[in-house]
Amino acid sequence: MWHSRRVRRATPAVAAAIALSAVVSCSASGSAGAERAQGTPRAEAAPTPPPKPSPTKTYPLSTAPRTIPAVRAHEAARGPGWRPVAGSAVVVAKGSAALADEGRLLAGELKTGFRNDGPVRAGDIELSLDSAGGGAPESYTLTARDGRVRIAGPDEAGVFYGTRTLKQAVRSGGAMPEGVVRDRPDRPQRGLNVDIARKHFTPGWIEARLREMADLKLNVLGLHFSDDQGFRIASDTHPEVVSREHLSKAEVRRILALARSLHITVVPEIDSPGHLGAVMRAHPQLQLRNVQGVPRQGAIDISRPESARIVDDLLREYSQLFPGRWFHVGADEYQALTVRDPQASYPQLARAAVREYGPNATVQDLATGWLNDRAAVVRAAQKQPKAWNDGFFRGGVVSPAEDIEVEYWTGKEIGARPPAEYLAEGRKVVNLNDEYLYYVLGEPNDFTYPTGRRIYEQWTPLVLRGTTPVPERYSDQILGGRLAIWGDRAQAQTQDQVAAGIRMPLRAVSQKLWAPGQPALSWAQFGALADRLG
């Protein structure tokens, strides 16, 4: 009922509309018929307009690739970015043949082709040395545009680090974002220190750490291979000092070859005049004894000429084996200097000091002279000497040579001074702060295993001792830092446990040595990225 009433009410309006429609229709029909009757030609139909083009695909501005360490600068752009496709290849630019190894490595990782000195096509990655560009050492520029990637740098290391960024970007986000990355390290020395003397690590384990370091853009591996518990590399000059478990020279050369291909320098360390117990097991007559004849663990008697001869033989031998720039000569924790009166306790050292350096010289001066003499040996072998900070003493008649790099680890040992004192003398310093960067197996002497979070959120290269940074004016003298593994209680962890334990601390160190300032990612975000990158 309701519906029929609604129809009836609408009838007058509908009728009016129909009538109007009929009038219009008849008028039009009559006009058209008249024109045809008069022979007027019919108008041409209007041409069909072309279809409107589909809108061009647009992209949001890109964001920086997610990598560890984070890139320092990214110029955003609009575009799809780059990802490997069928036919993609890594291409070494003309004149950049030295990058062939880096190119083959990246091609294998991304599962692309490889071409040496060929044309660059859509989907390709070009690697190029650009020494004329004036970039800083180890820097690179990575450009992702028009379906191609170009990585250029002033040296092979810089281009290699660009390939690490590309590899990680593809792994973390599926593609290299469109735009330009300009990147370089904040510190020139960035790495890991491994005590292979107290705990034997296999060649395979060391090589795995090198590959891990390379992806994190770390470039220095320190090998502490001589200590009281073991001497772990084969020797031709003194085979009697070598421990049963050790690396052969062939194994060391393979490690060095891999390190060189990954732009990592391996720094050997023979620590003296302390930490020489393994050497003195074969030469007990050289062990330091006090006036009562009691031996001091690990300490060699530096008043005896044959002590210097055997250590120098070893320094020269391993200077030939290791091709890198540096040699670490130790100098820490010499037990003769930990007693109340070294001159009275060790009269043979006191007499030798006076004989060598004059009537005012002390045992401290004799130890400093020992350091200088060992530095001279490695310097003659074209090596830059390094030594631990507690081997540099103040106030003696003998001063440590100015060119010895200070590896600062502690402010707690006898002879250790606040880091600003070394810096004020103009010395170059490397940061191995035991508060943050010491991974000591078994956690003896109040050590605790470092956490990546604490390094990531609190530590910077300026924090050399404890938790307080040195003044910013010394920043240029701080060359970098290393996370350090020490085998004090060798059986406390297996090799695999050590690798797992240092995983996040090493990533945090990488971030803090590459990019200055507070990281953009929270610790939780950083950890999630690390998991994604593997």
C-alpha cells in the first residue's frame, strides 16, 4: 500500500518530464530531417580523443641503507633502488684492474656475473678506483641510479667497504636504496685483539673472525701469540720455545693472505720483558730472580745480554713473516717494578741500569731502555712499534721513544698514568679500555664480559680509561680501538662460545669507530638489524 501511494504521488512530475522530453526529441528529429531534405551535408562526427596516459610511477624519497656500521651520509633520491636481476654482473672499470678480487668476492656473494673491464649495462655494479677524486683513505662513494650501482674510492680498501655496504643493504632491505652514499671511517685503526698464547685458537676460527671483521669494516687483527702459558707460532730460530699446540708458518701465511684480501692488517705481538714464561721454560737460566733467589713469573732478567739476544732473534724472525705495518713489543706488567724497592730486590738490574745509563738510573730506566731497544729492532725491520701504556714511565733518566704507539688498556697497573698525560706528550694512542673492551675468559680479577649494549650506549674512542672521556682536543691523537679477547682461564669457554660472546660487542665497536656521535638506532633496533644481517 505504501509503495503504490508513493507511485501515485510521483505521477504528475514524471508526466511533465516525459512531455518535456518528447518536445525536445521531436524538435531535434524535425530539424535533422529538414537538413537532409534540403541536401545539407551531415556534420562529421567529432574524432575520439586519445586515451589519457597512465600516470608515471612515482617513488618516495629513499632512506639510508641499513648497515653495520651505519653509513655516514646518504643523499636521498626517488627511484626503485637496485637489486640483482637476471644478467646482473659486477664490472671492474677500465684502469681499475686491482679491484678484480673485490669484484669476484661481491659477485659470489650476490650471485651475479663478473666482468673485467667490460661495458656497464642495466642491472650491473661498477667498481672503480678514483684517486683523482681526493677522497680520504678508506672512503668511498656509492651511487644507485637508473638500475645501476657505481662504487668508487681513492683506494682498494674504500671500494671494498662500499661492497660491504651494498651486500648488507641487499640483505637487510632486499635492495640498495636509490641515491648516493658518501662514507668514510672516523678512526684509522679498528679491530679485534686475540690472545692465542694462553688459549689455542684454530686457523679456521681465526679465518672466520677475519671474514666477520671485514663485513663490519674492521681493519686490524692483533695476535698476542707469546705468553707464560704458550708460544703458538712455529719458529725456525728457536723451535725449542714453541708449544705443542701452535700454528704452523704455512697456516699463518694462509691467515695473512686472507687478511690481506679483506684489507685487514695482522699485528703480531711478542710481549717482553714480562709474559715470557713459555720462552723461559726452554731457557730457565734467563728467568728473573730476586736477591733471595725467588723467581718472578714471566719476567726475564734484562741485565743478561742473552735475554736480549733471544727476544731479538724472535722479533726479527716474525717481522719477516708478518708483512703489515706494525709490531707490538709488549712492555706491560714487568714484575721487577711491582715491588716496593726494585733496586734492593733486584740488585743485578740496579747495577745494569747504572752501567748503561749513569749513576742516577734506576730499574725503571733499565726497563725503558729495554723497550727502546726492542722498538729499534722492529723499526729496523720497517715496522712501527706499539707497546702497552703501563710500559711508559715518567720521571726517569730514560724516556720511551717518541714514535712508539701507546696501546692504552688500564689505569690500574704499576706505572700506568692517566691517558691525558700520554696525549699531552703528543703520543698517538689506541683505545683498548679494559672497562669496556676486555673479554677475559673466566672473568678473573673483577673483570666481567663486556656487553654490546654498554659499548654502544656509553663508550666512545675518547673514553680511554674508566668511563670518563679525555678532552675533545686530543681526539686526533686517538687512532682507534680494538675489542680484546684474553685467555686467562682458557677452558672457561670454547671457541664457539667466545665467537658468540664477542658477536654484539664487536658490532658495537665497529659502529662507534666508524661513525662518530650517538647512533641513530636504539639498541633494540641495532640488535634486530644485526640478527637480520646474520
